Amino acid sequence: MQSFNPFDEKPIPVERWFMDWNTLYPRPYNKDTANPYTKCRVILMNGTEFEAQWFSRNFSRHCGDNELRRRLAVMRRSEQQQQKRISALKPRNESILEHTISYEQLAVDLTAVLAKQETDCNVKNALNFALLEDFDHLYRYSDLLDYEYGICPERLVGGYTEITPARPTISHHRYPTDSIFCSVCGNAPLQTKLNVNIITAAEQQTMNYYMNVANLYDRSELGRRMYQEIGMIEEEHVSQYESLLDTDATWLENLLLHQYTECYLYYSCMQTECDQTIRGIWEQCLVQEIAHLHMAKDLLWEYEKKDWRQVIPRGDFPQIINLRPNIEYVREIIRTTTGNTQKKENVVPLLQLAPDDKFFWYQETVNCDTGSVASHRVICQRIARRGSDYRYEIAPSPLCELRDRRCDNTQLGRETAATPASAQVCGATRGECKCAMNTECGPVMY
């Protein structure tokens, strides 16, 4: 594929792209016929636009130059219109829980794609660690969908993503100080910076969604409780991912990188989208973001006398983001890292924690009554009704501890005696990691 450099493009003035109400309200996708990854791209870009305008608002709140704030306001209004347009692509008849399945499928396959191409072991470990937790969330929301709606989750994910347990959700609750990683350096590879920006925005969108819909879920108290519980874990994930961001970058350098990230994602969506109408929206958004990028470039020079190449040495996009099945990769991460937890800045095997570690104290505090933990109860209720949990697998689980479909495992990852000792992390020197797998697998049933 021919390389693309948005800095080489001639921008169209932002004012030319303000939209009327009809343009802001496009025809939604059909929830029954849309490709699962089209739904995922809509969620991804909705979250990306939220991050862009939220960053701009925080920038404005920390800036005393009204002329700069006015120019940020023009850019931000355009970002807001893009977000409203993309958000409207979700149809009215798609329930909160059906939409949630797409959120978690995106979390799984986007994280896997980023992890497979990541060369910084610090970032790679963070991605692989949270990957298994989002994967388990997909399993538990899917059981809730099957139990309360009688809708087949496999159909929603298109068979592209397995639905089976990983590190149990009950084990994800960690003491707050164990949700911080080391930040990347200013000279980190461009792909690494993009990966961190992308996953932070995506997880932030998921956290915001669960924060806002927990009290709107009207099917059951159990569902409300599960959104509340998993929403707390998404808060952990956002803390983890945002801690990876380069903390030495200035506000204007960050503005430039935000706009470049948006250009990169819209270009990736445009190149991989199968819905021609929505592909046209991605193409229009790319043109808009190129204008925003050039505005950010000009502001960086005007206020800090920095050339854009000092932030992004080469403007050519790296390998595009292509959402696709990652079944074998996820299976290998389940097999080798399910027994991990986080201890301050490091991903470590649970067995390395001391008995008095705050992880165990926090677990006892929030999960003192296992029977009241919603993510566990939903599996138990599905088993009680149908005799087993709901799964979509191409083969039995890579871990024998997770193969029993008549009993939900609540010890793995939180009790040392019940957790495998063969947990692994990427231990290569930062910037020299060569362990990414690229195995692909189609959706087949066993």
C-alpha cells in the first residue's frame, strides 16, 4: 500500500466543514446486517473524537491566551460535530447490552492488533495484561445477553472473536497504586506513541459508556450491578494506559499528536471499511482532520517555534490499524499470562506477591461476599438455567482451570494456590521486543 503523509496534503479551511443538522444525523447502520468490525470502528472513532475535544477543553482551561483559546474553540467545534455525526450511526433499536458486546469486541481485537505490532515491552505488557480482562468482560456480558435477552452473542461478534473466560473479572480489582505504568519517552517510536494514544482514548470511551449507562440498564438489577462492577475495572484500565503517555510533551506538542492520531485512524478506517456509506464518512473526516493537523502544526510553530518534525520525525503513516480476528494470539496470551497481576509499575505473576500485599486486602474488601459479585452471579444464573455457561470457542480453553462449564472459577488470578505458576511477561530490553506473534485464525467451531 502506498504511504500517506497528511502533512503533504493541502488542507481545506476548517470553516468549510461545519455541517448542517441533516448532515450531522446520518442513516444509522443496520444492527442485524452490519459487519461487527464496522460497529467497532464507529465506537473507536466516537471515542477518538471524545478524547480530542476533551483534551482541547483541558488545554483551554490551562491556557491564559485568549487568541489561542479562540483557535482551539474553532477546532473543537468541528471535533464536536464529527463526534455527534459518528455517534448517530448507532441505531435506536440496538440495546445497551448489544452495543456493549461491540465495545468489548473492539477492546479485545484492537488491543491484540496493537500488542502484536508493539516493540516497547512496557507498553506490550500493559496491552496484553488488560487484553485478557476485556476478553473476560466480553464473556460475562455475552452470558448476560444470552440469559436475559435470548440473543446469540456469537452472531453479534460474527464468529471473529471467541467468547470464553480468561482471567476472571473478580480478580481484576486491584489496589489503586497498582494501576500505574512507566510513561514512554519522548523519543519512543511513532507506532508506540500512536498505540498509547489510541488505546487510552478507546478505554476512556468504554469507561465513560459504562459510567453513563449503568443506571439506565432497565432489564435487571443484576445487569446494573455488572455495569457498575466492570465500570470500575475500566477505570483501572484508563489509569494504566494514560500513565503510559509521554509526560514531557507540551500542550501544543500533544495537540499535534492528537490530530495526527486522528488522521491515522480515519485513514485506517477508510482503507478497511466494508460499508461504502460509512467509508465515505471516514473519508470526509480524514479531510477535516488534515485541516486540524495543519492548524496544530501552525500553532506549534507560532507559539513554540517548533517544527512539526521535532514531534513526529516522519509524517508517513506506519502500518494501518486493521481490525481482524486474533483468536490464536489471544489463546496464547491466556495460556501464558492469565496468572499475572500488576504490582506498582510491573506486570508480575500473582505468586510473586507477599501474603500481606495490598492486592489481597483490597480483594477481601470489595469481594468479601463472592456471591454478591455481579460478574460471578451472571455466570451462576446462566448455569442454573441451562446447565452450563454460554461460550463460543474453536477449541477447549488453553487452561484446564477454565474448562469446567458448570462452575465459574473465582480463584484464578486472586488466590495463589489456584493460579498457574507459568505466568510470563515480555522481558526484552525496551525497544527491542521481538516476541509479537502474527498468527491469524478464521472462525471455526469444534
